[in-house]
Amino acid sequence: MDGKGGFVNSLVGVVNNGRPFNNAFWDGQKMVYGQGGDGYHTFSADTDVVGHEMTHGVVEHSANLVYVGQSGAINEAVADYFGNAIDLEANGVSMDDPDAALLGEDLCTAMAPRECALRDLDDGATTQDDFVGVTLRGDNGGVHLNSTIFSGALWDIRQNLGADLADRIVYRALTAYMTPLDGFTDGRAAVTAAARELGATKAQMAVVEDAFTEHGIIDGWEKGLGIDADTLIPDVNITGTGVGAGKGWYAVSRSGADGSEPYSVWAGRTDGKGAPQLVSGNTGNYAVYADTDGTTVAWAEYGPQSIAIKVRPLAGGLERTVGASGTALTSPAVDGDHVVYSLIDPYTGGEHVASIDLRSGSTGFVDNADHALSTALPSVRNGKIAYARMWPERDGYRLGAEVFDTATGTKTLLPGDPAETMGVGQTAVTDDGVLWLRDVDIQDGGKASLERVNTDGSNPVTVLPEAGEGSLYGYSLTASDDAVTVVSMPPATSWSNATFPKLFQVAPDGKGGPKRVSCGRGDQIFPAADTGKRVLWLDGTTGATHLVTRARPAGTC
């Protein structure tokens, strides 16, 4: 694997807490094969799977392709290519065999090879039709989902040039020309350079070039994915933590090339002018859930024993620890003198909304007095804290949205029959009042209405209905005084562009209905409203996780 003749260790027959483990992987030191079960043999039983995992070790000790996005998909593609090549050579199978391009086709105890196969290198996948634009939250940015686009081109080369020359070309490309962060077009350039070095004729070079072109791997192919947003920070490579914005500034966490580096918080201007600046200290802890009101940045910093709530002025100055917790917390939000966040209750598993007064340093819970079972999804503006609330009554649980006035200590339960409410989504406080998502009909596949009301509970308006024209699969929201942006995420059983979260924007009064924020076909998650109609979000259209923005919605896509 490393060119030094060392030993290769394999751990075979691994189970998952006593149950079948239908998987295999290279962990950087050894190969691990699941015991199998539920219709599968042990995963060491198919030669192409073994060849695949061994090739991952070779990749690590040569090009070391980063296991994220397009470079990770090439990593998987090369492992699939050599895994299948090894399988055919070892078992005397011809490239003309109808199952030659199948990976893992012999793992099943009953299913036919084509039903059983994990992947098919002859599936004809192209960048135009099949590239899945997922962020780091899924499949490390699509390393398996998109691998057959590249491996399909490599397999076409093997079919048309013959095994010996093709294998030498791909191996030379891997060990001499590919680099850790190569994308698909870089990978194409590496393979063609290797073919040229190895003396491929003009006709053979045309075979190589045509293979990549037929799979859509050409210069500028990403432009065909519908990219219509401006990138503020490329490759932030984070998952599970979002973006904050306000008054022309943003705050976001950022990691390294493979997403394993401890997260740090960065801030910059939402119009893209100037360079982003590091806000959090380099402590080795994970700085997450960053938010800003355009004056102050707040975030949670996960250390080895506790979690700190920290703030720092955008204009410069020292960071301060203003709160701490021994249990998990999420989603700090800052406005003026107040920071709010959700704290996980270790005893019930519910959440409770806590607030910090940055002037006095006092910390408290908004739900201490009424013993709510759970409060969550807080937002804050001008001393008003909105949140979702769940509480028990004799005949069952109740759900609603509530506002706490920090100046008077009063609480206002917002309109909407708590007995009928089946779900409450993210809240947002603006100059127009409070907005939140409300789900009444749990049989509608996850759709939710968008509600708005004054902070005193008066003048309730349904901005978007739960059903019918203009309804969305409301998952989360963010709002400025001029526009509300809703994350719509249809129910899904697989990773696909059609079911990834998409952003829709609507006026606070609902007039004109919702419009697509971006026509990008990939993942659109963790939006943050700035001023006006500008929205920032994490976008996965190209298989990376970029921080992007648009100043106004794209409209109809």
C-alpha cells in the first residue's frame, strides 16, 4: 500500500453491537470488513470489495485525495476502478462479462448480482444529469453518490484501450499527477497527462478525452448546475452548525479541507467586500453556532469538559465568556444586550431557552415559572424573546409559540389553538412582530404554515398556508424586516437534488407568494437573513460546502 513492503492488516467479521454490519472500510491503518447478515455474506467475501479497500490505502499513500466532495468522489472512483480490475483479474472474468462493471455484486446470499451490487461503473452517470450537490452533511459531500461519474469514465477507458494500458494510465495518474484537492476536471487533466507520458497514440488520447467528455467532465461543467449565488467563503466544510447575519455582517464556523479540523468562527461583510476575519481564538475547541447582530458576534465553544458561550465585538476587542454549560446547547442568537440559546435537559431530553444579559451578566431561563416541558428555537430582537413551547395538561401535551418581554417579565402565548398544533418550527422576531412555522395536519407529508403576529399577540396573519397554493414543506426560517426566507424540505427516502432543502422568500404580508431564493439544484441549508432581501446560506451544489449569498430572490426557476 505504501511502497515500503509493510504488512496489511484486515479485521474480518466485525459486528455492530452484536448485530450485522453490512459495510467495509479502510480506516487509515487497517481494512475492516463487516460480518454481514440480513441477506449479505461477510463483506470480505467479494474480491472487488477487498480490492476497493486496499486501493484506499494506496490512494492515501500517493495522491491522498481528500475525502470530501469531488476529490472524495475521485478517491472512491479510483478505489472502485481498481477493486473491479483486481476482481476480474483474480477470477479470470472478461471485461465483456455483463457484470464486469458491478461492484459488490457477489455479496448477497439470494439477490441476483444486479440487484445486489453496491455500484455499477457502467451506469452512464454524467455531471449534467446525475451530479448530486450535497453539502458535507451527507455522504461527505457526495463521495459515493457522485463517484460513478468519474469511475464510469475510467471504466470506459479500460473497455476501449484494454486492461493493461488503462490500468497503467490510471495508476500513473494517481501516483504522479493527482493532488489532494483535485476536482473532476483536475482528475481528467491528471489522467490525460499520464496517458501522454506513457506514450498513448493520438487515437488512444482521443479515447481518453472522449470518455471524460461523455460523462460531462469538461471545463466549466459546474456552470450548468444553476449556480447563481456569490461565494463569500469557499469550502467552509462544516456540518451541523449554521450561519448568522445582521446589518451587513455575517458570522460562520469554518473547518479544514476534510472537515476534521476544529471549527473556528469567522466574520465578514455580507456584500463580500474585504477579507473574512478570524473571530474565535485558536484553542483547539469547536466554535460553533455563530451569530451576529452586526455589532457583536456570539457563539458556543465546545471544550473537553464544558461548553462556553462567548461574545466578541466586530469592531475589535477581547472575546468574553458570558455563560457556560455542562450539557449540550444549540443556536445562540444575539441582539443588542441579549444572547439567547437552547439548552438540552439531560434528564428529560427536552430543551429550555436561556438568556444572558450582556450588561449585567445575569443568566436565566424563560420557562422557570411555568414548568414547561420544553422550550426551544429561540430568537431575540429589541428585548423580545420568541420561542416554541410545549407543556402538559390533563388530556395531553400542548404546543404553541410564545414571547417573553425581558423588560417587563411578561409572557404572551401567541394565537393558534395549542390543542390542534402538532408542531412549531423556528421563530423570528422582526419590526413587524413574530414569525414562526406551525404544523396542524401531520398527514400532509410535512407541510407547515407561516404565521405572523404582533409581539403582544394581536393582529394574527397566516402569511403562507399549510396546504394549497403557496404552501411549503417548512423546515426552518429566517427573517429581516423586509422578507421571510423559509427552508422547504420535502420528505425523502434517498439523497437527491429534487428533495434537498431549497430556500423560498416571501414578503412579511405574504403578497406575491413565495419565490425561490436561488435556482441552484443542490443542497441549500442554514439560511441567515441580513438586511433587506439579502440571504446567506451554506450551499452544496458543486459537492462542496460554500458560504454563499444573494441580494434578492431569483424568482421562478
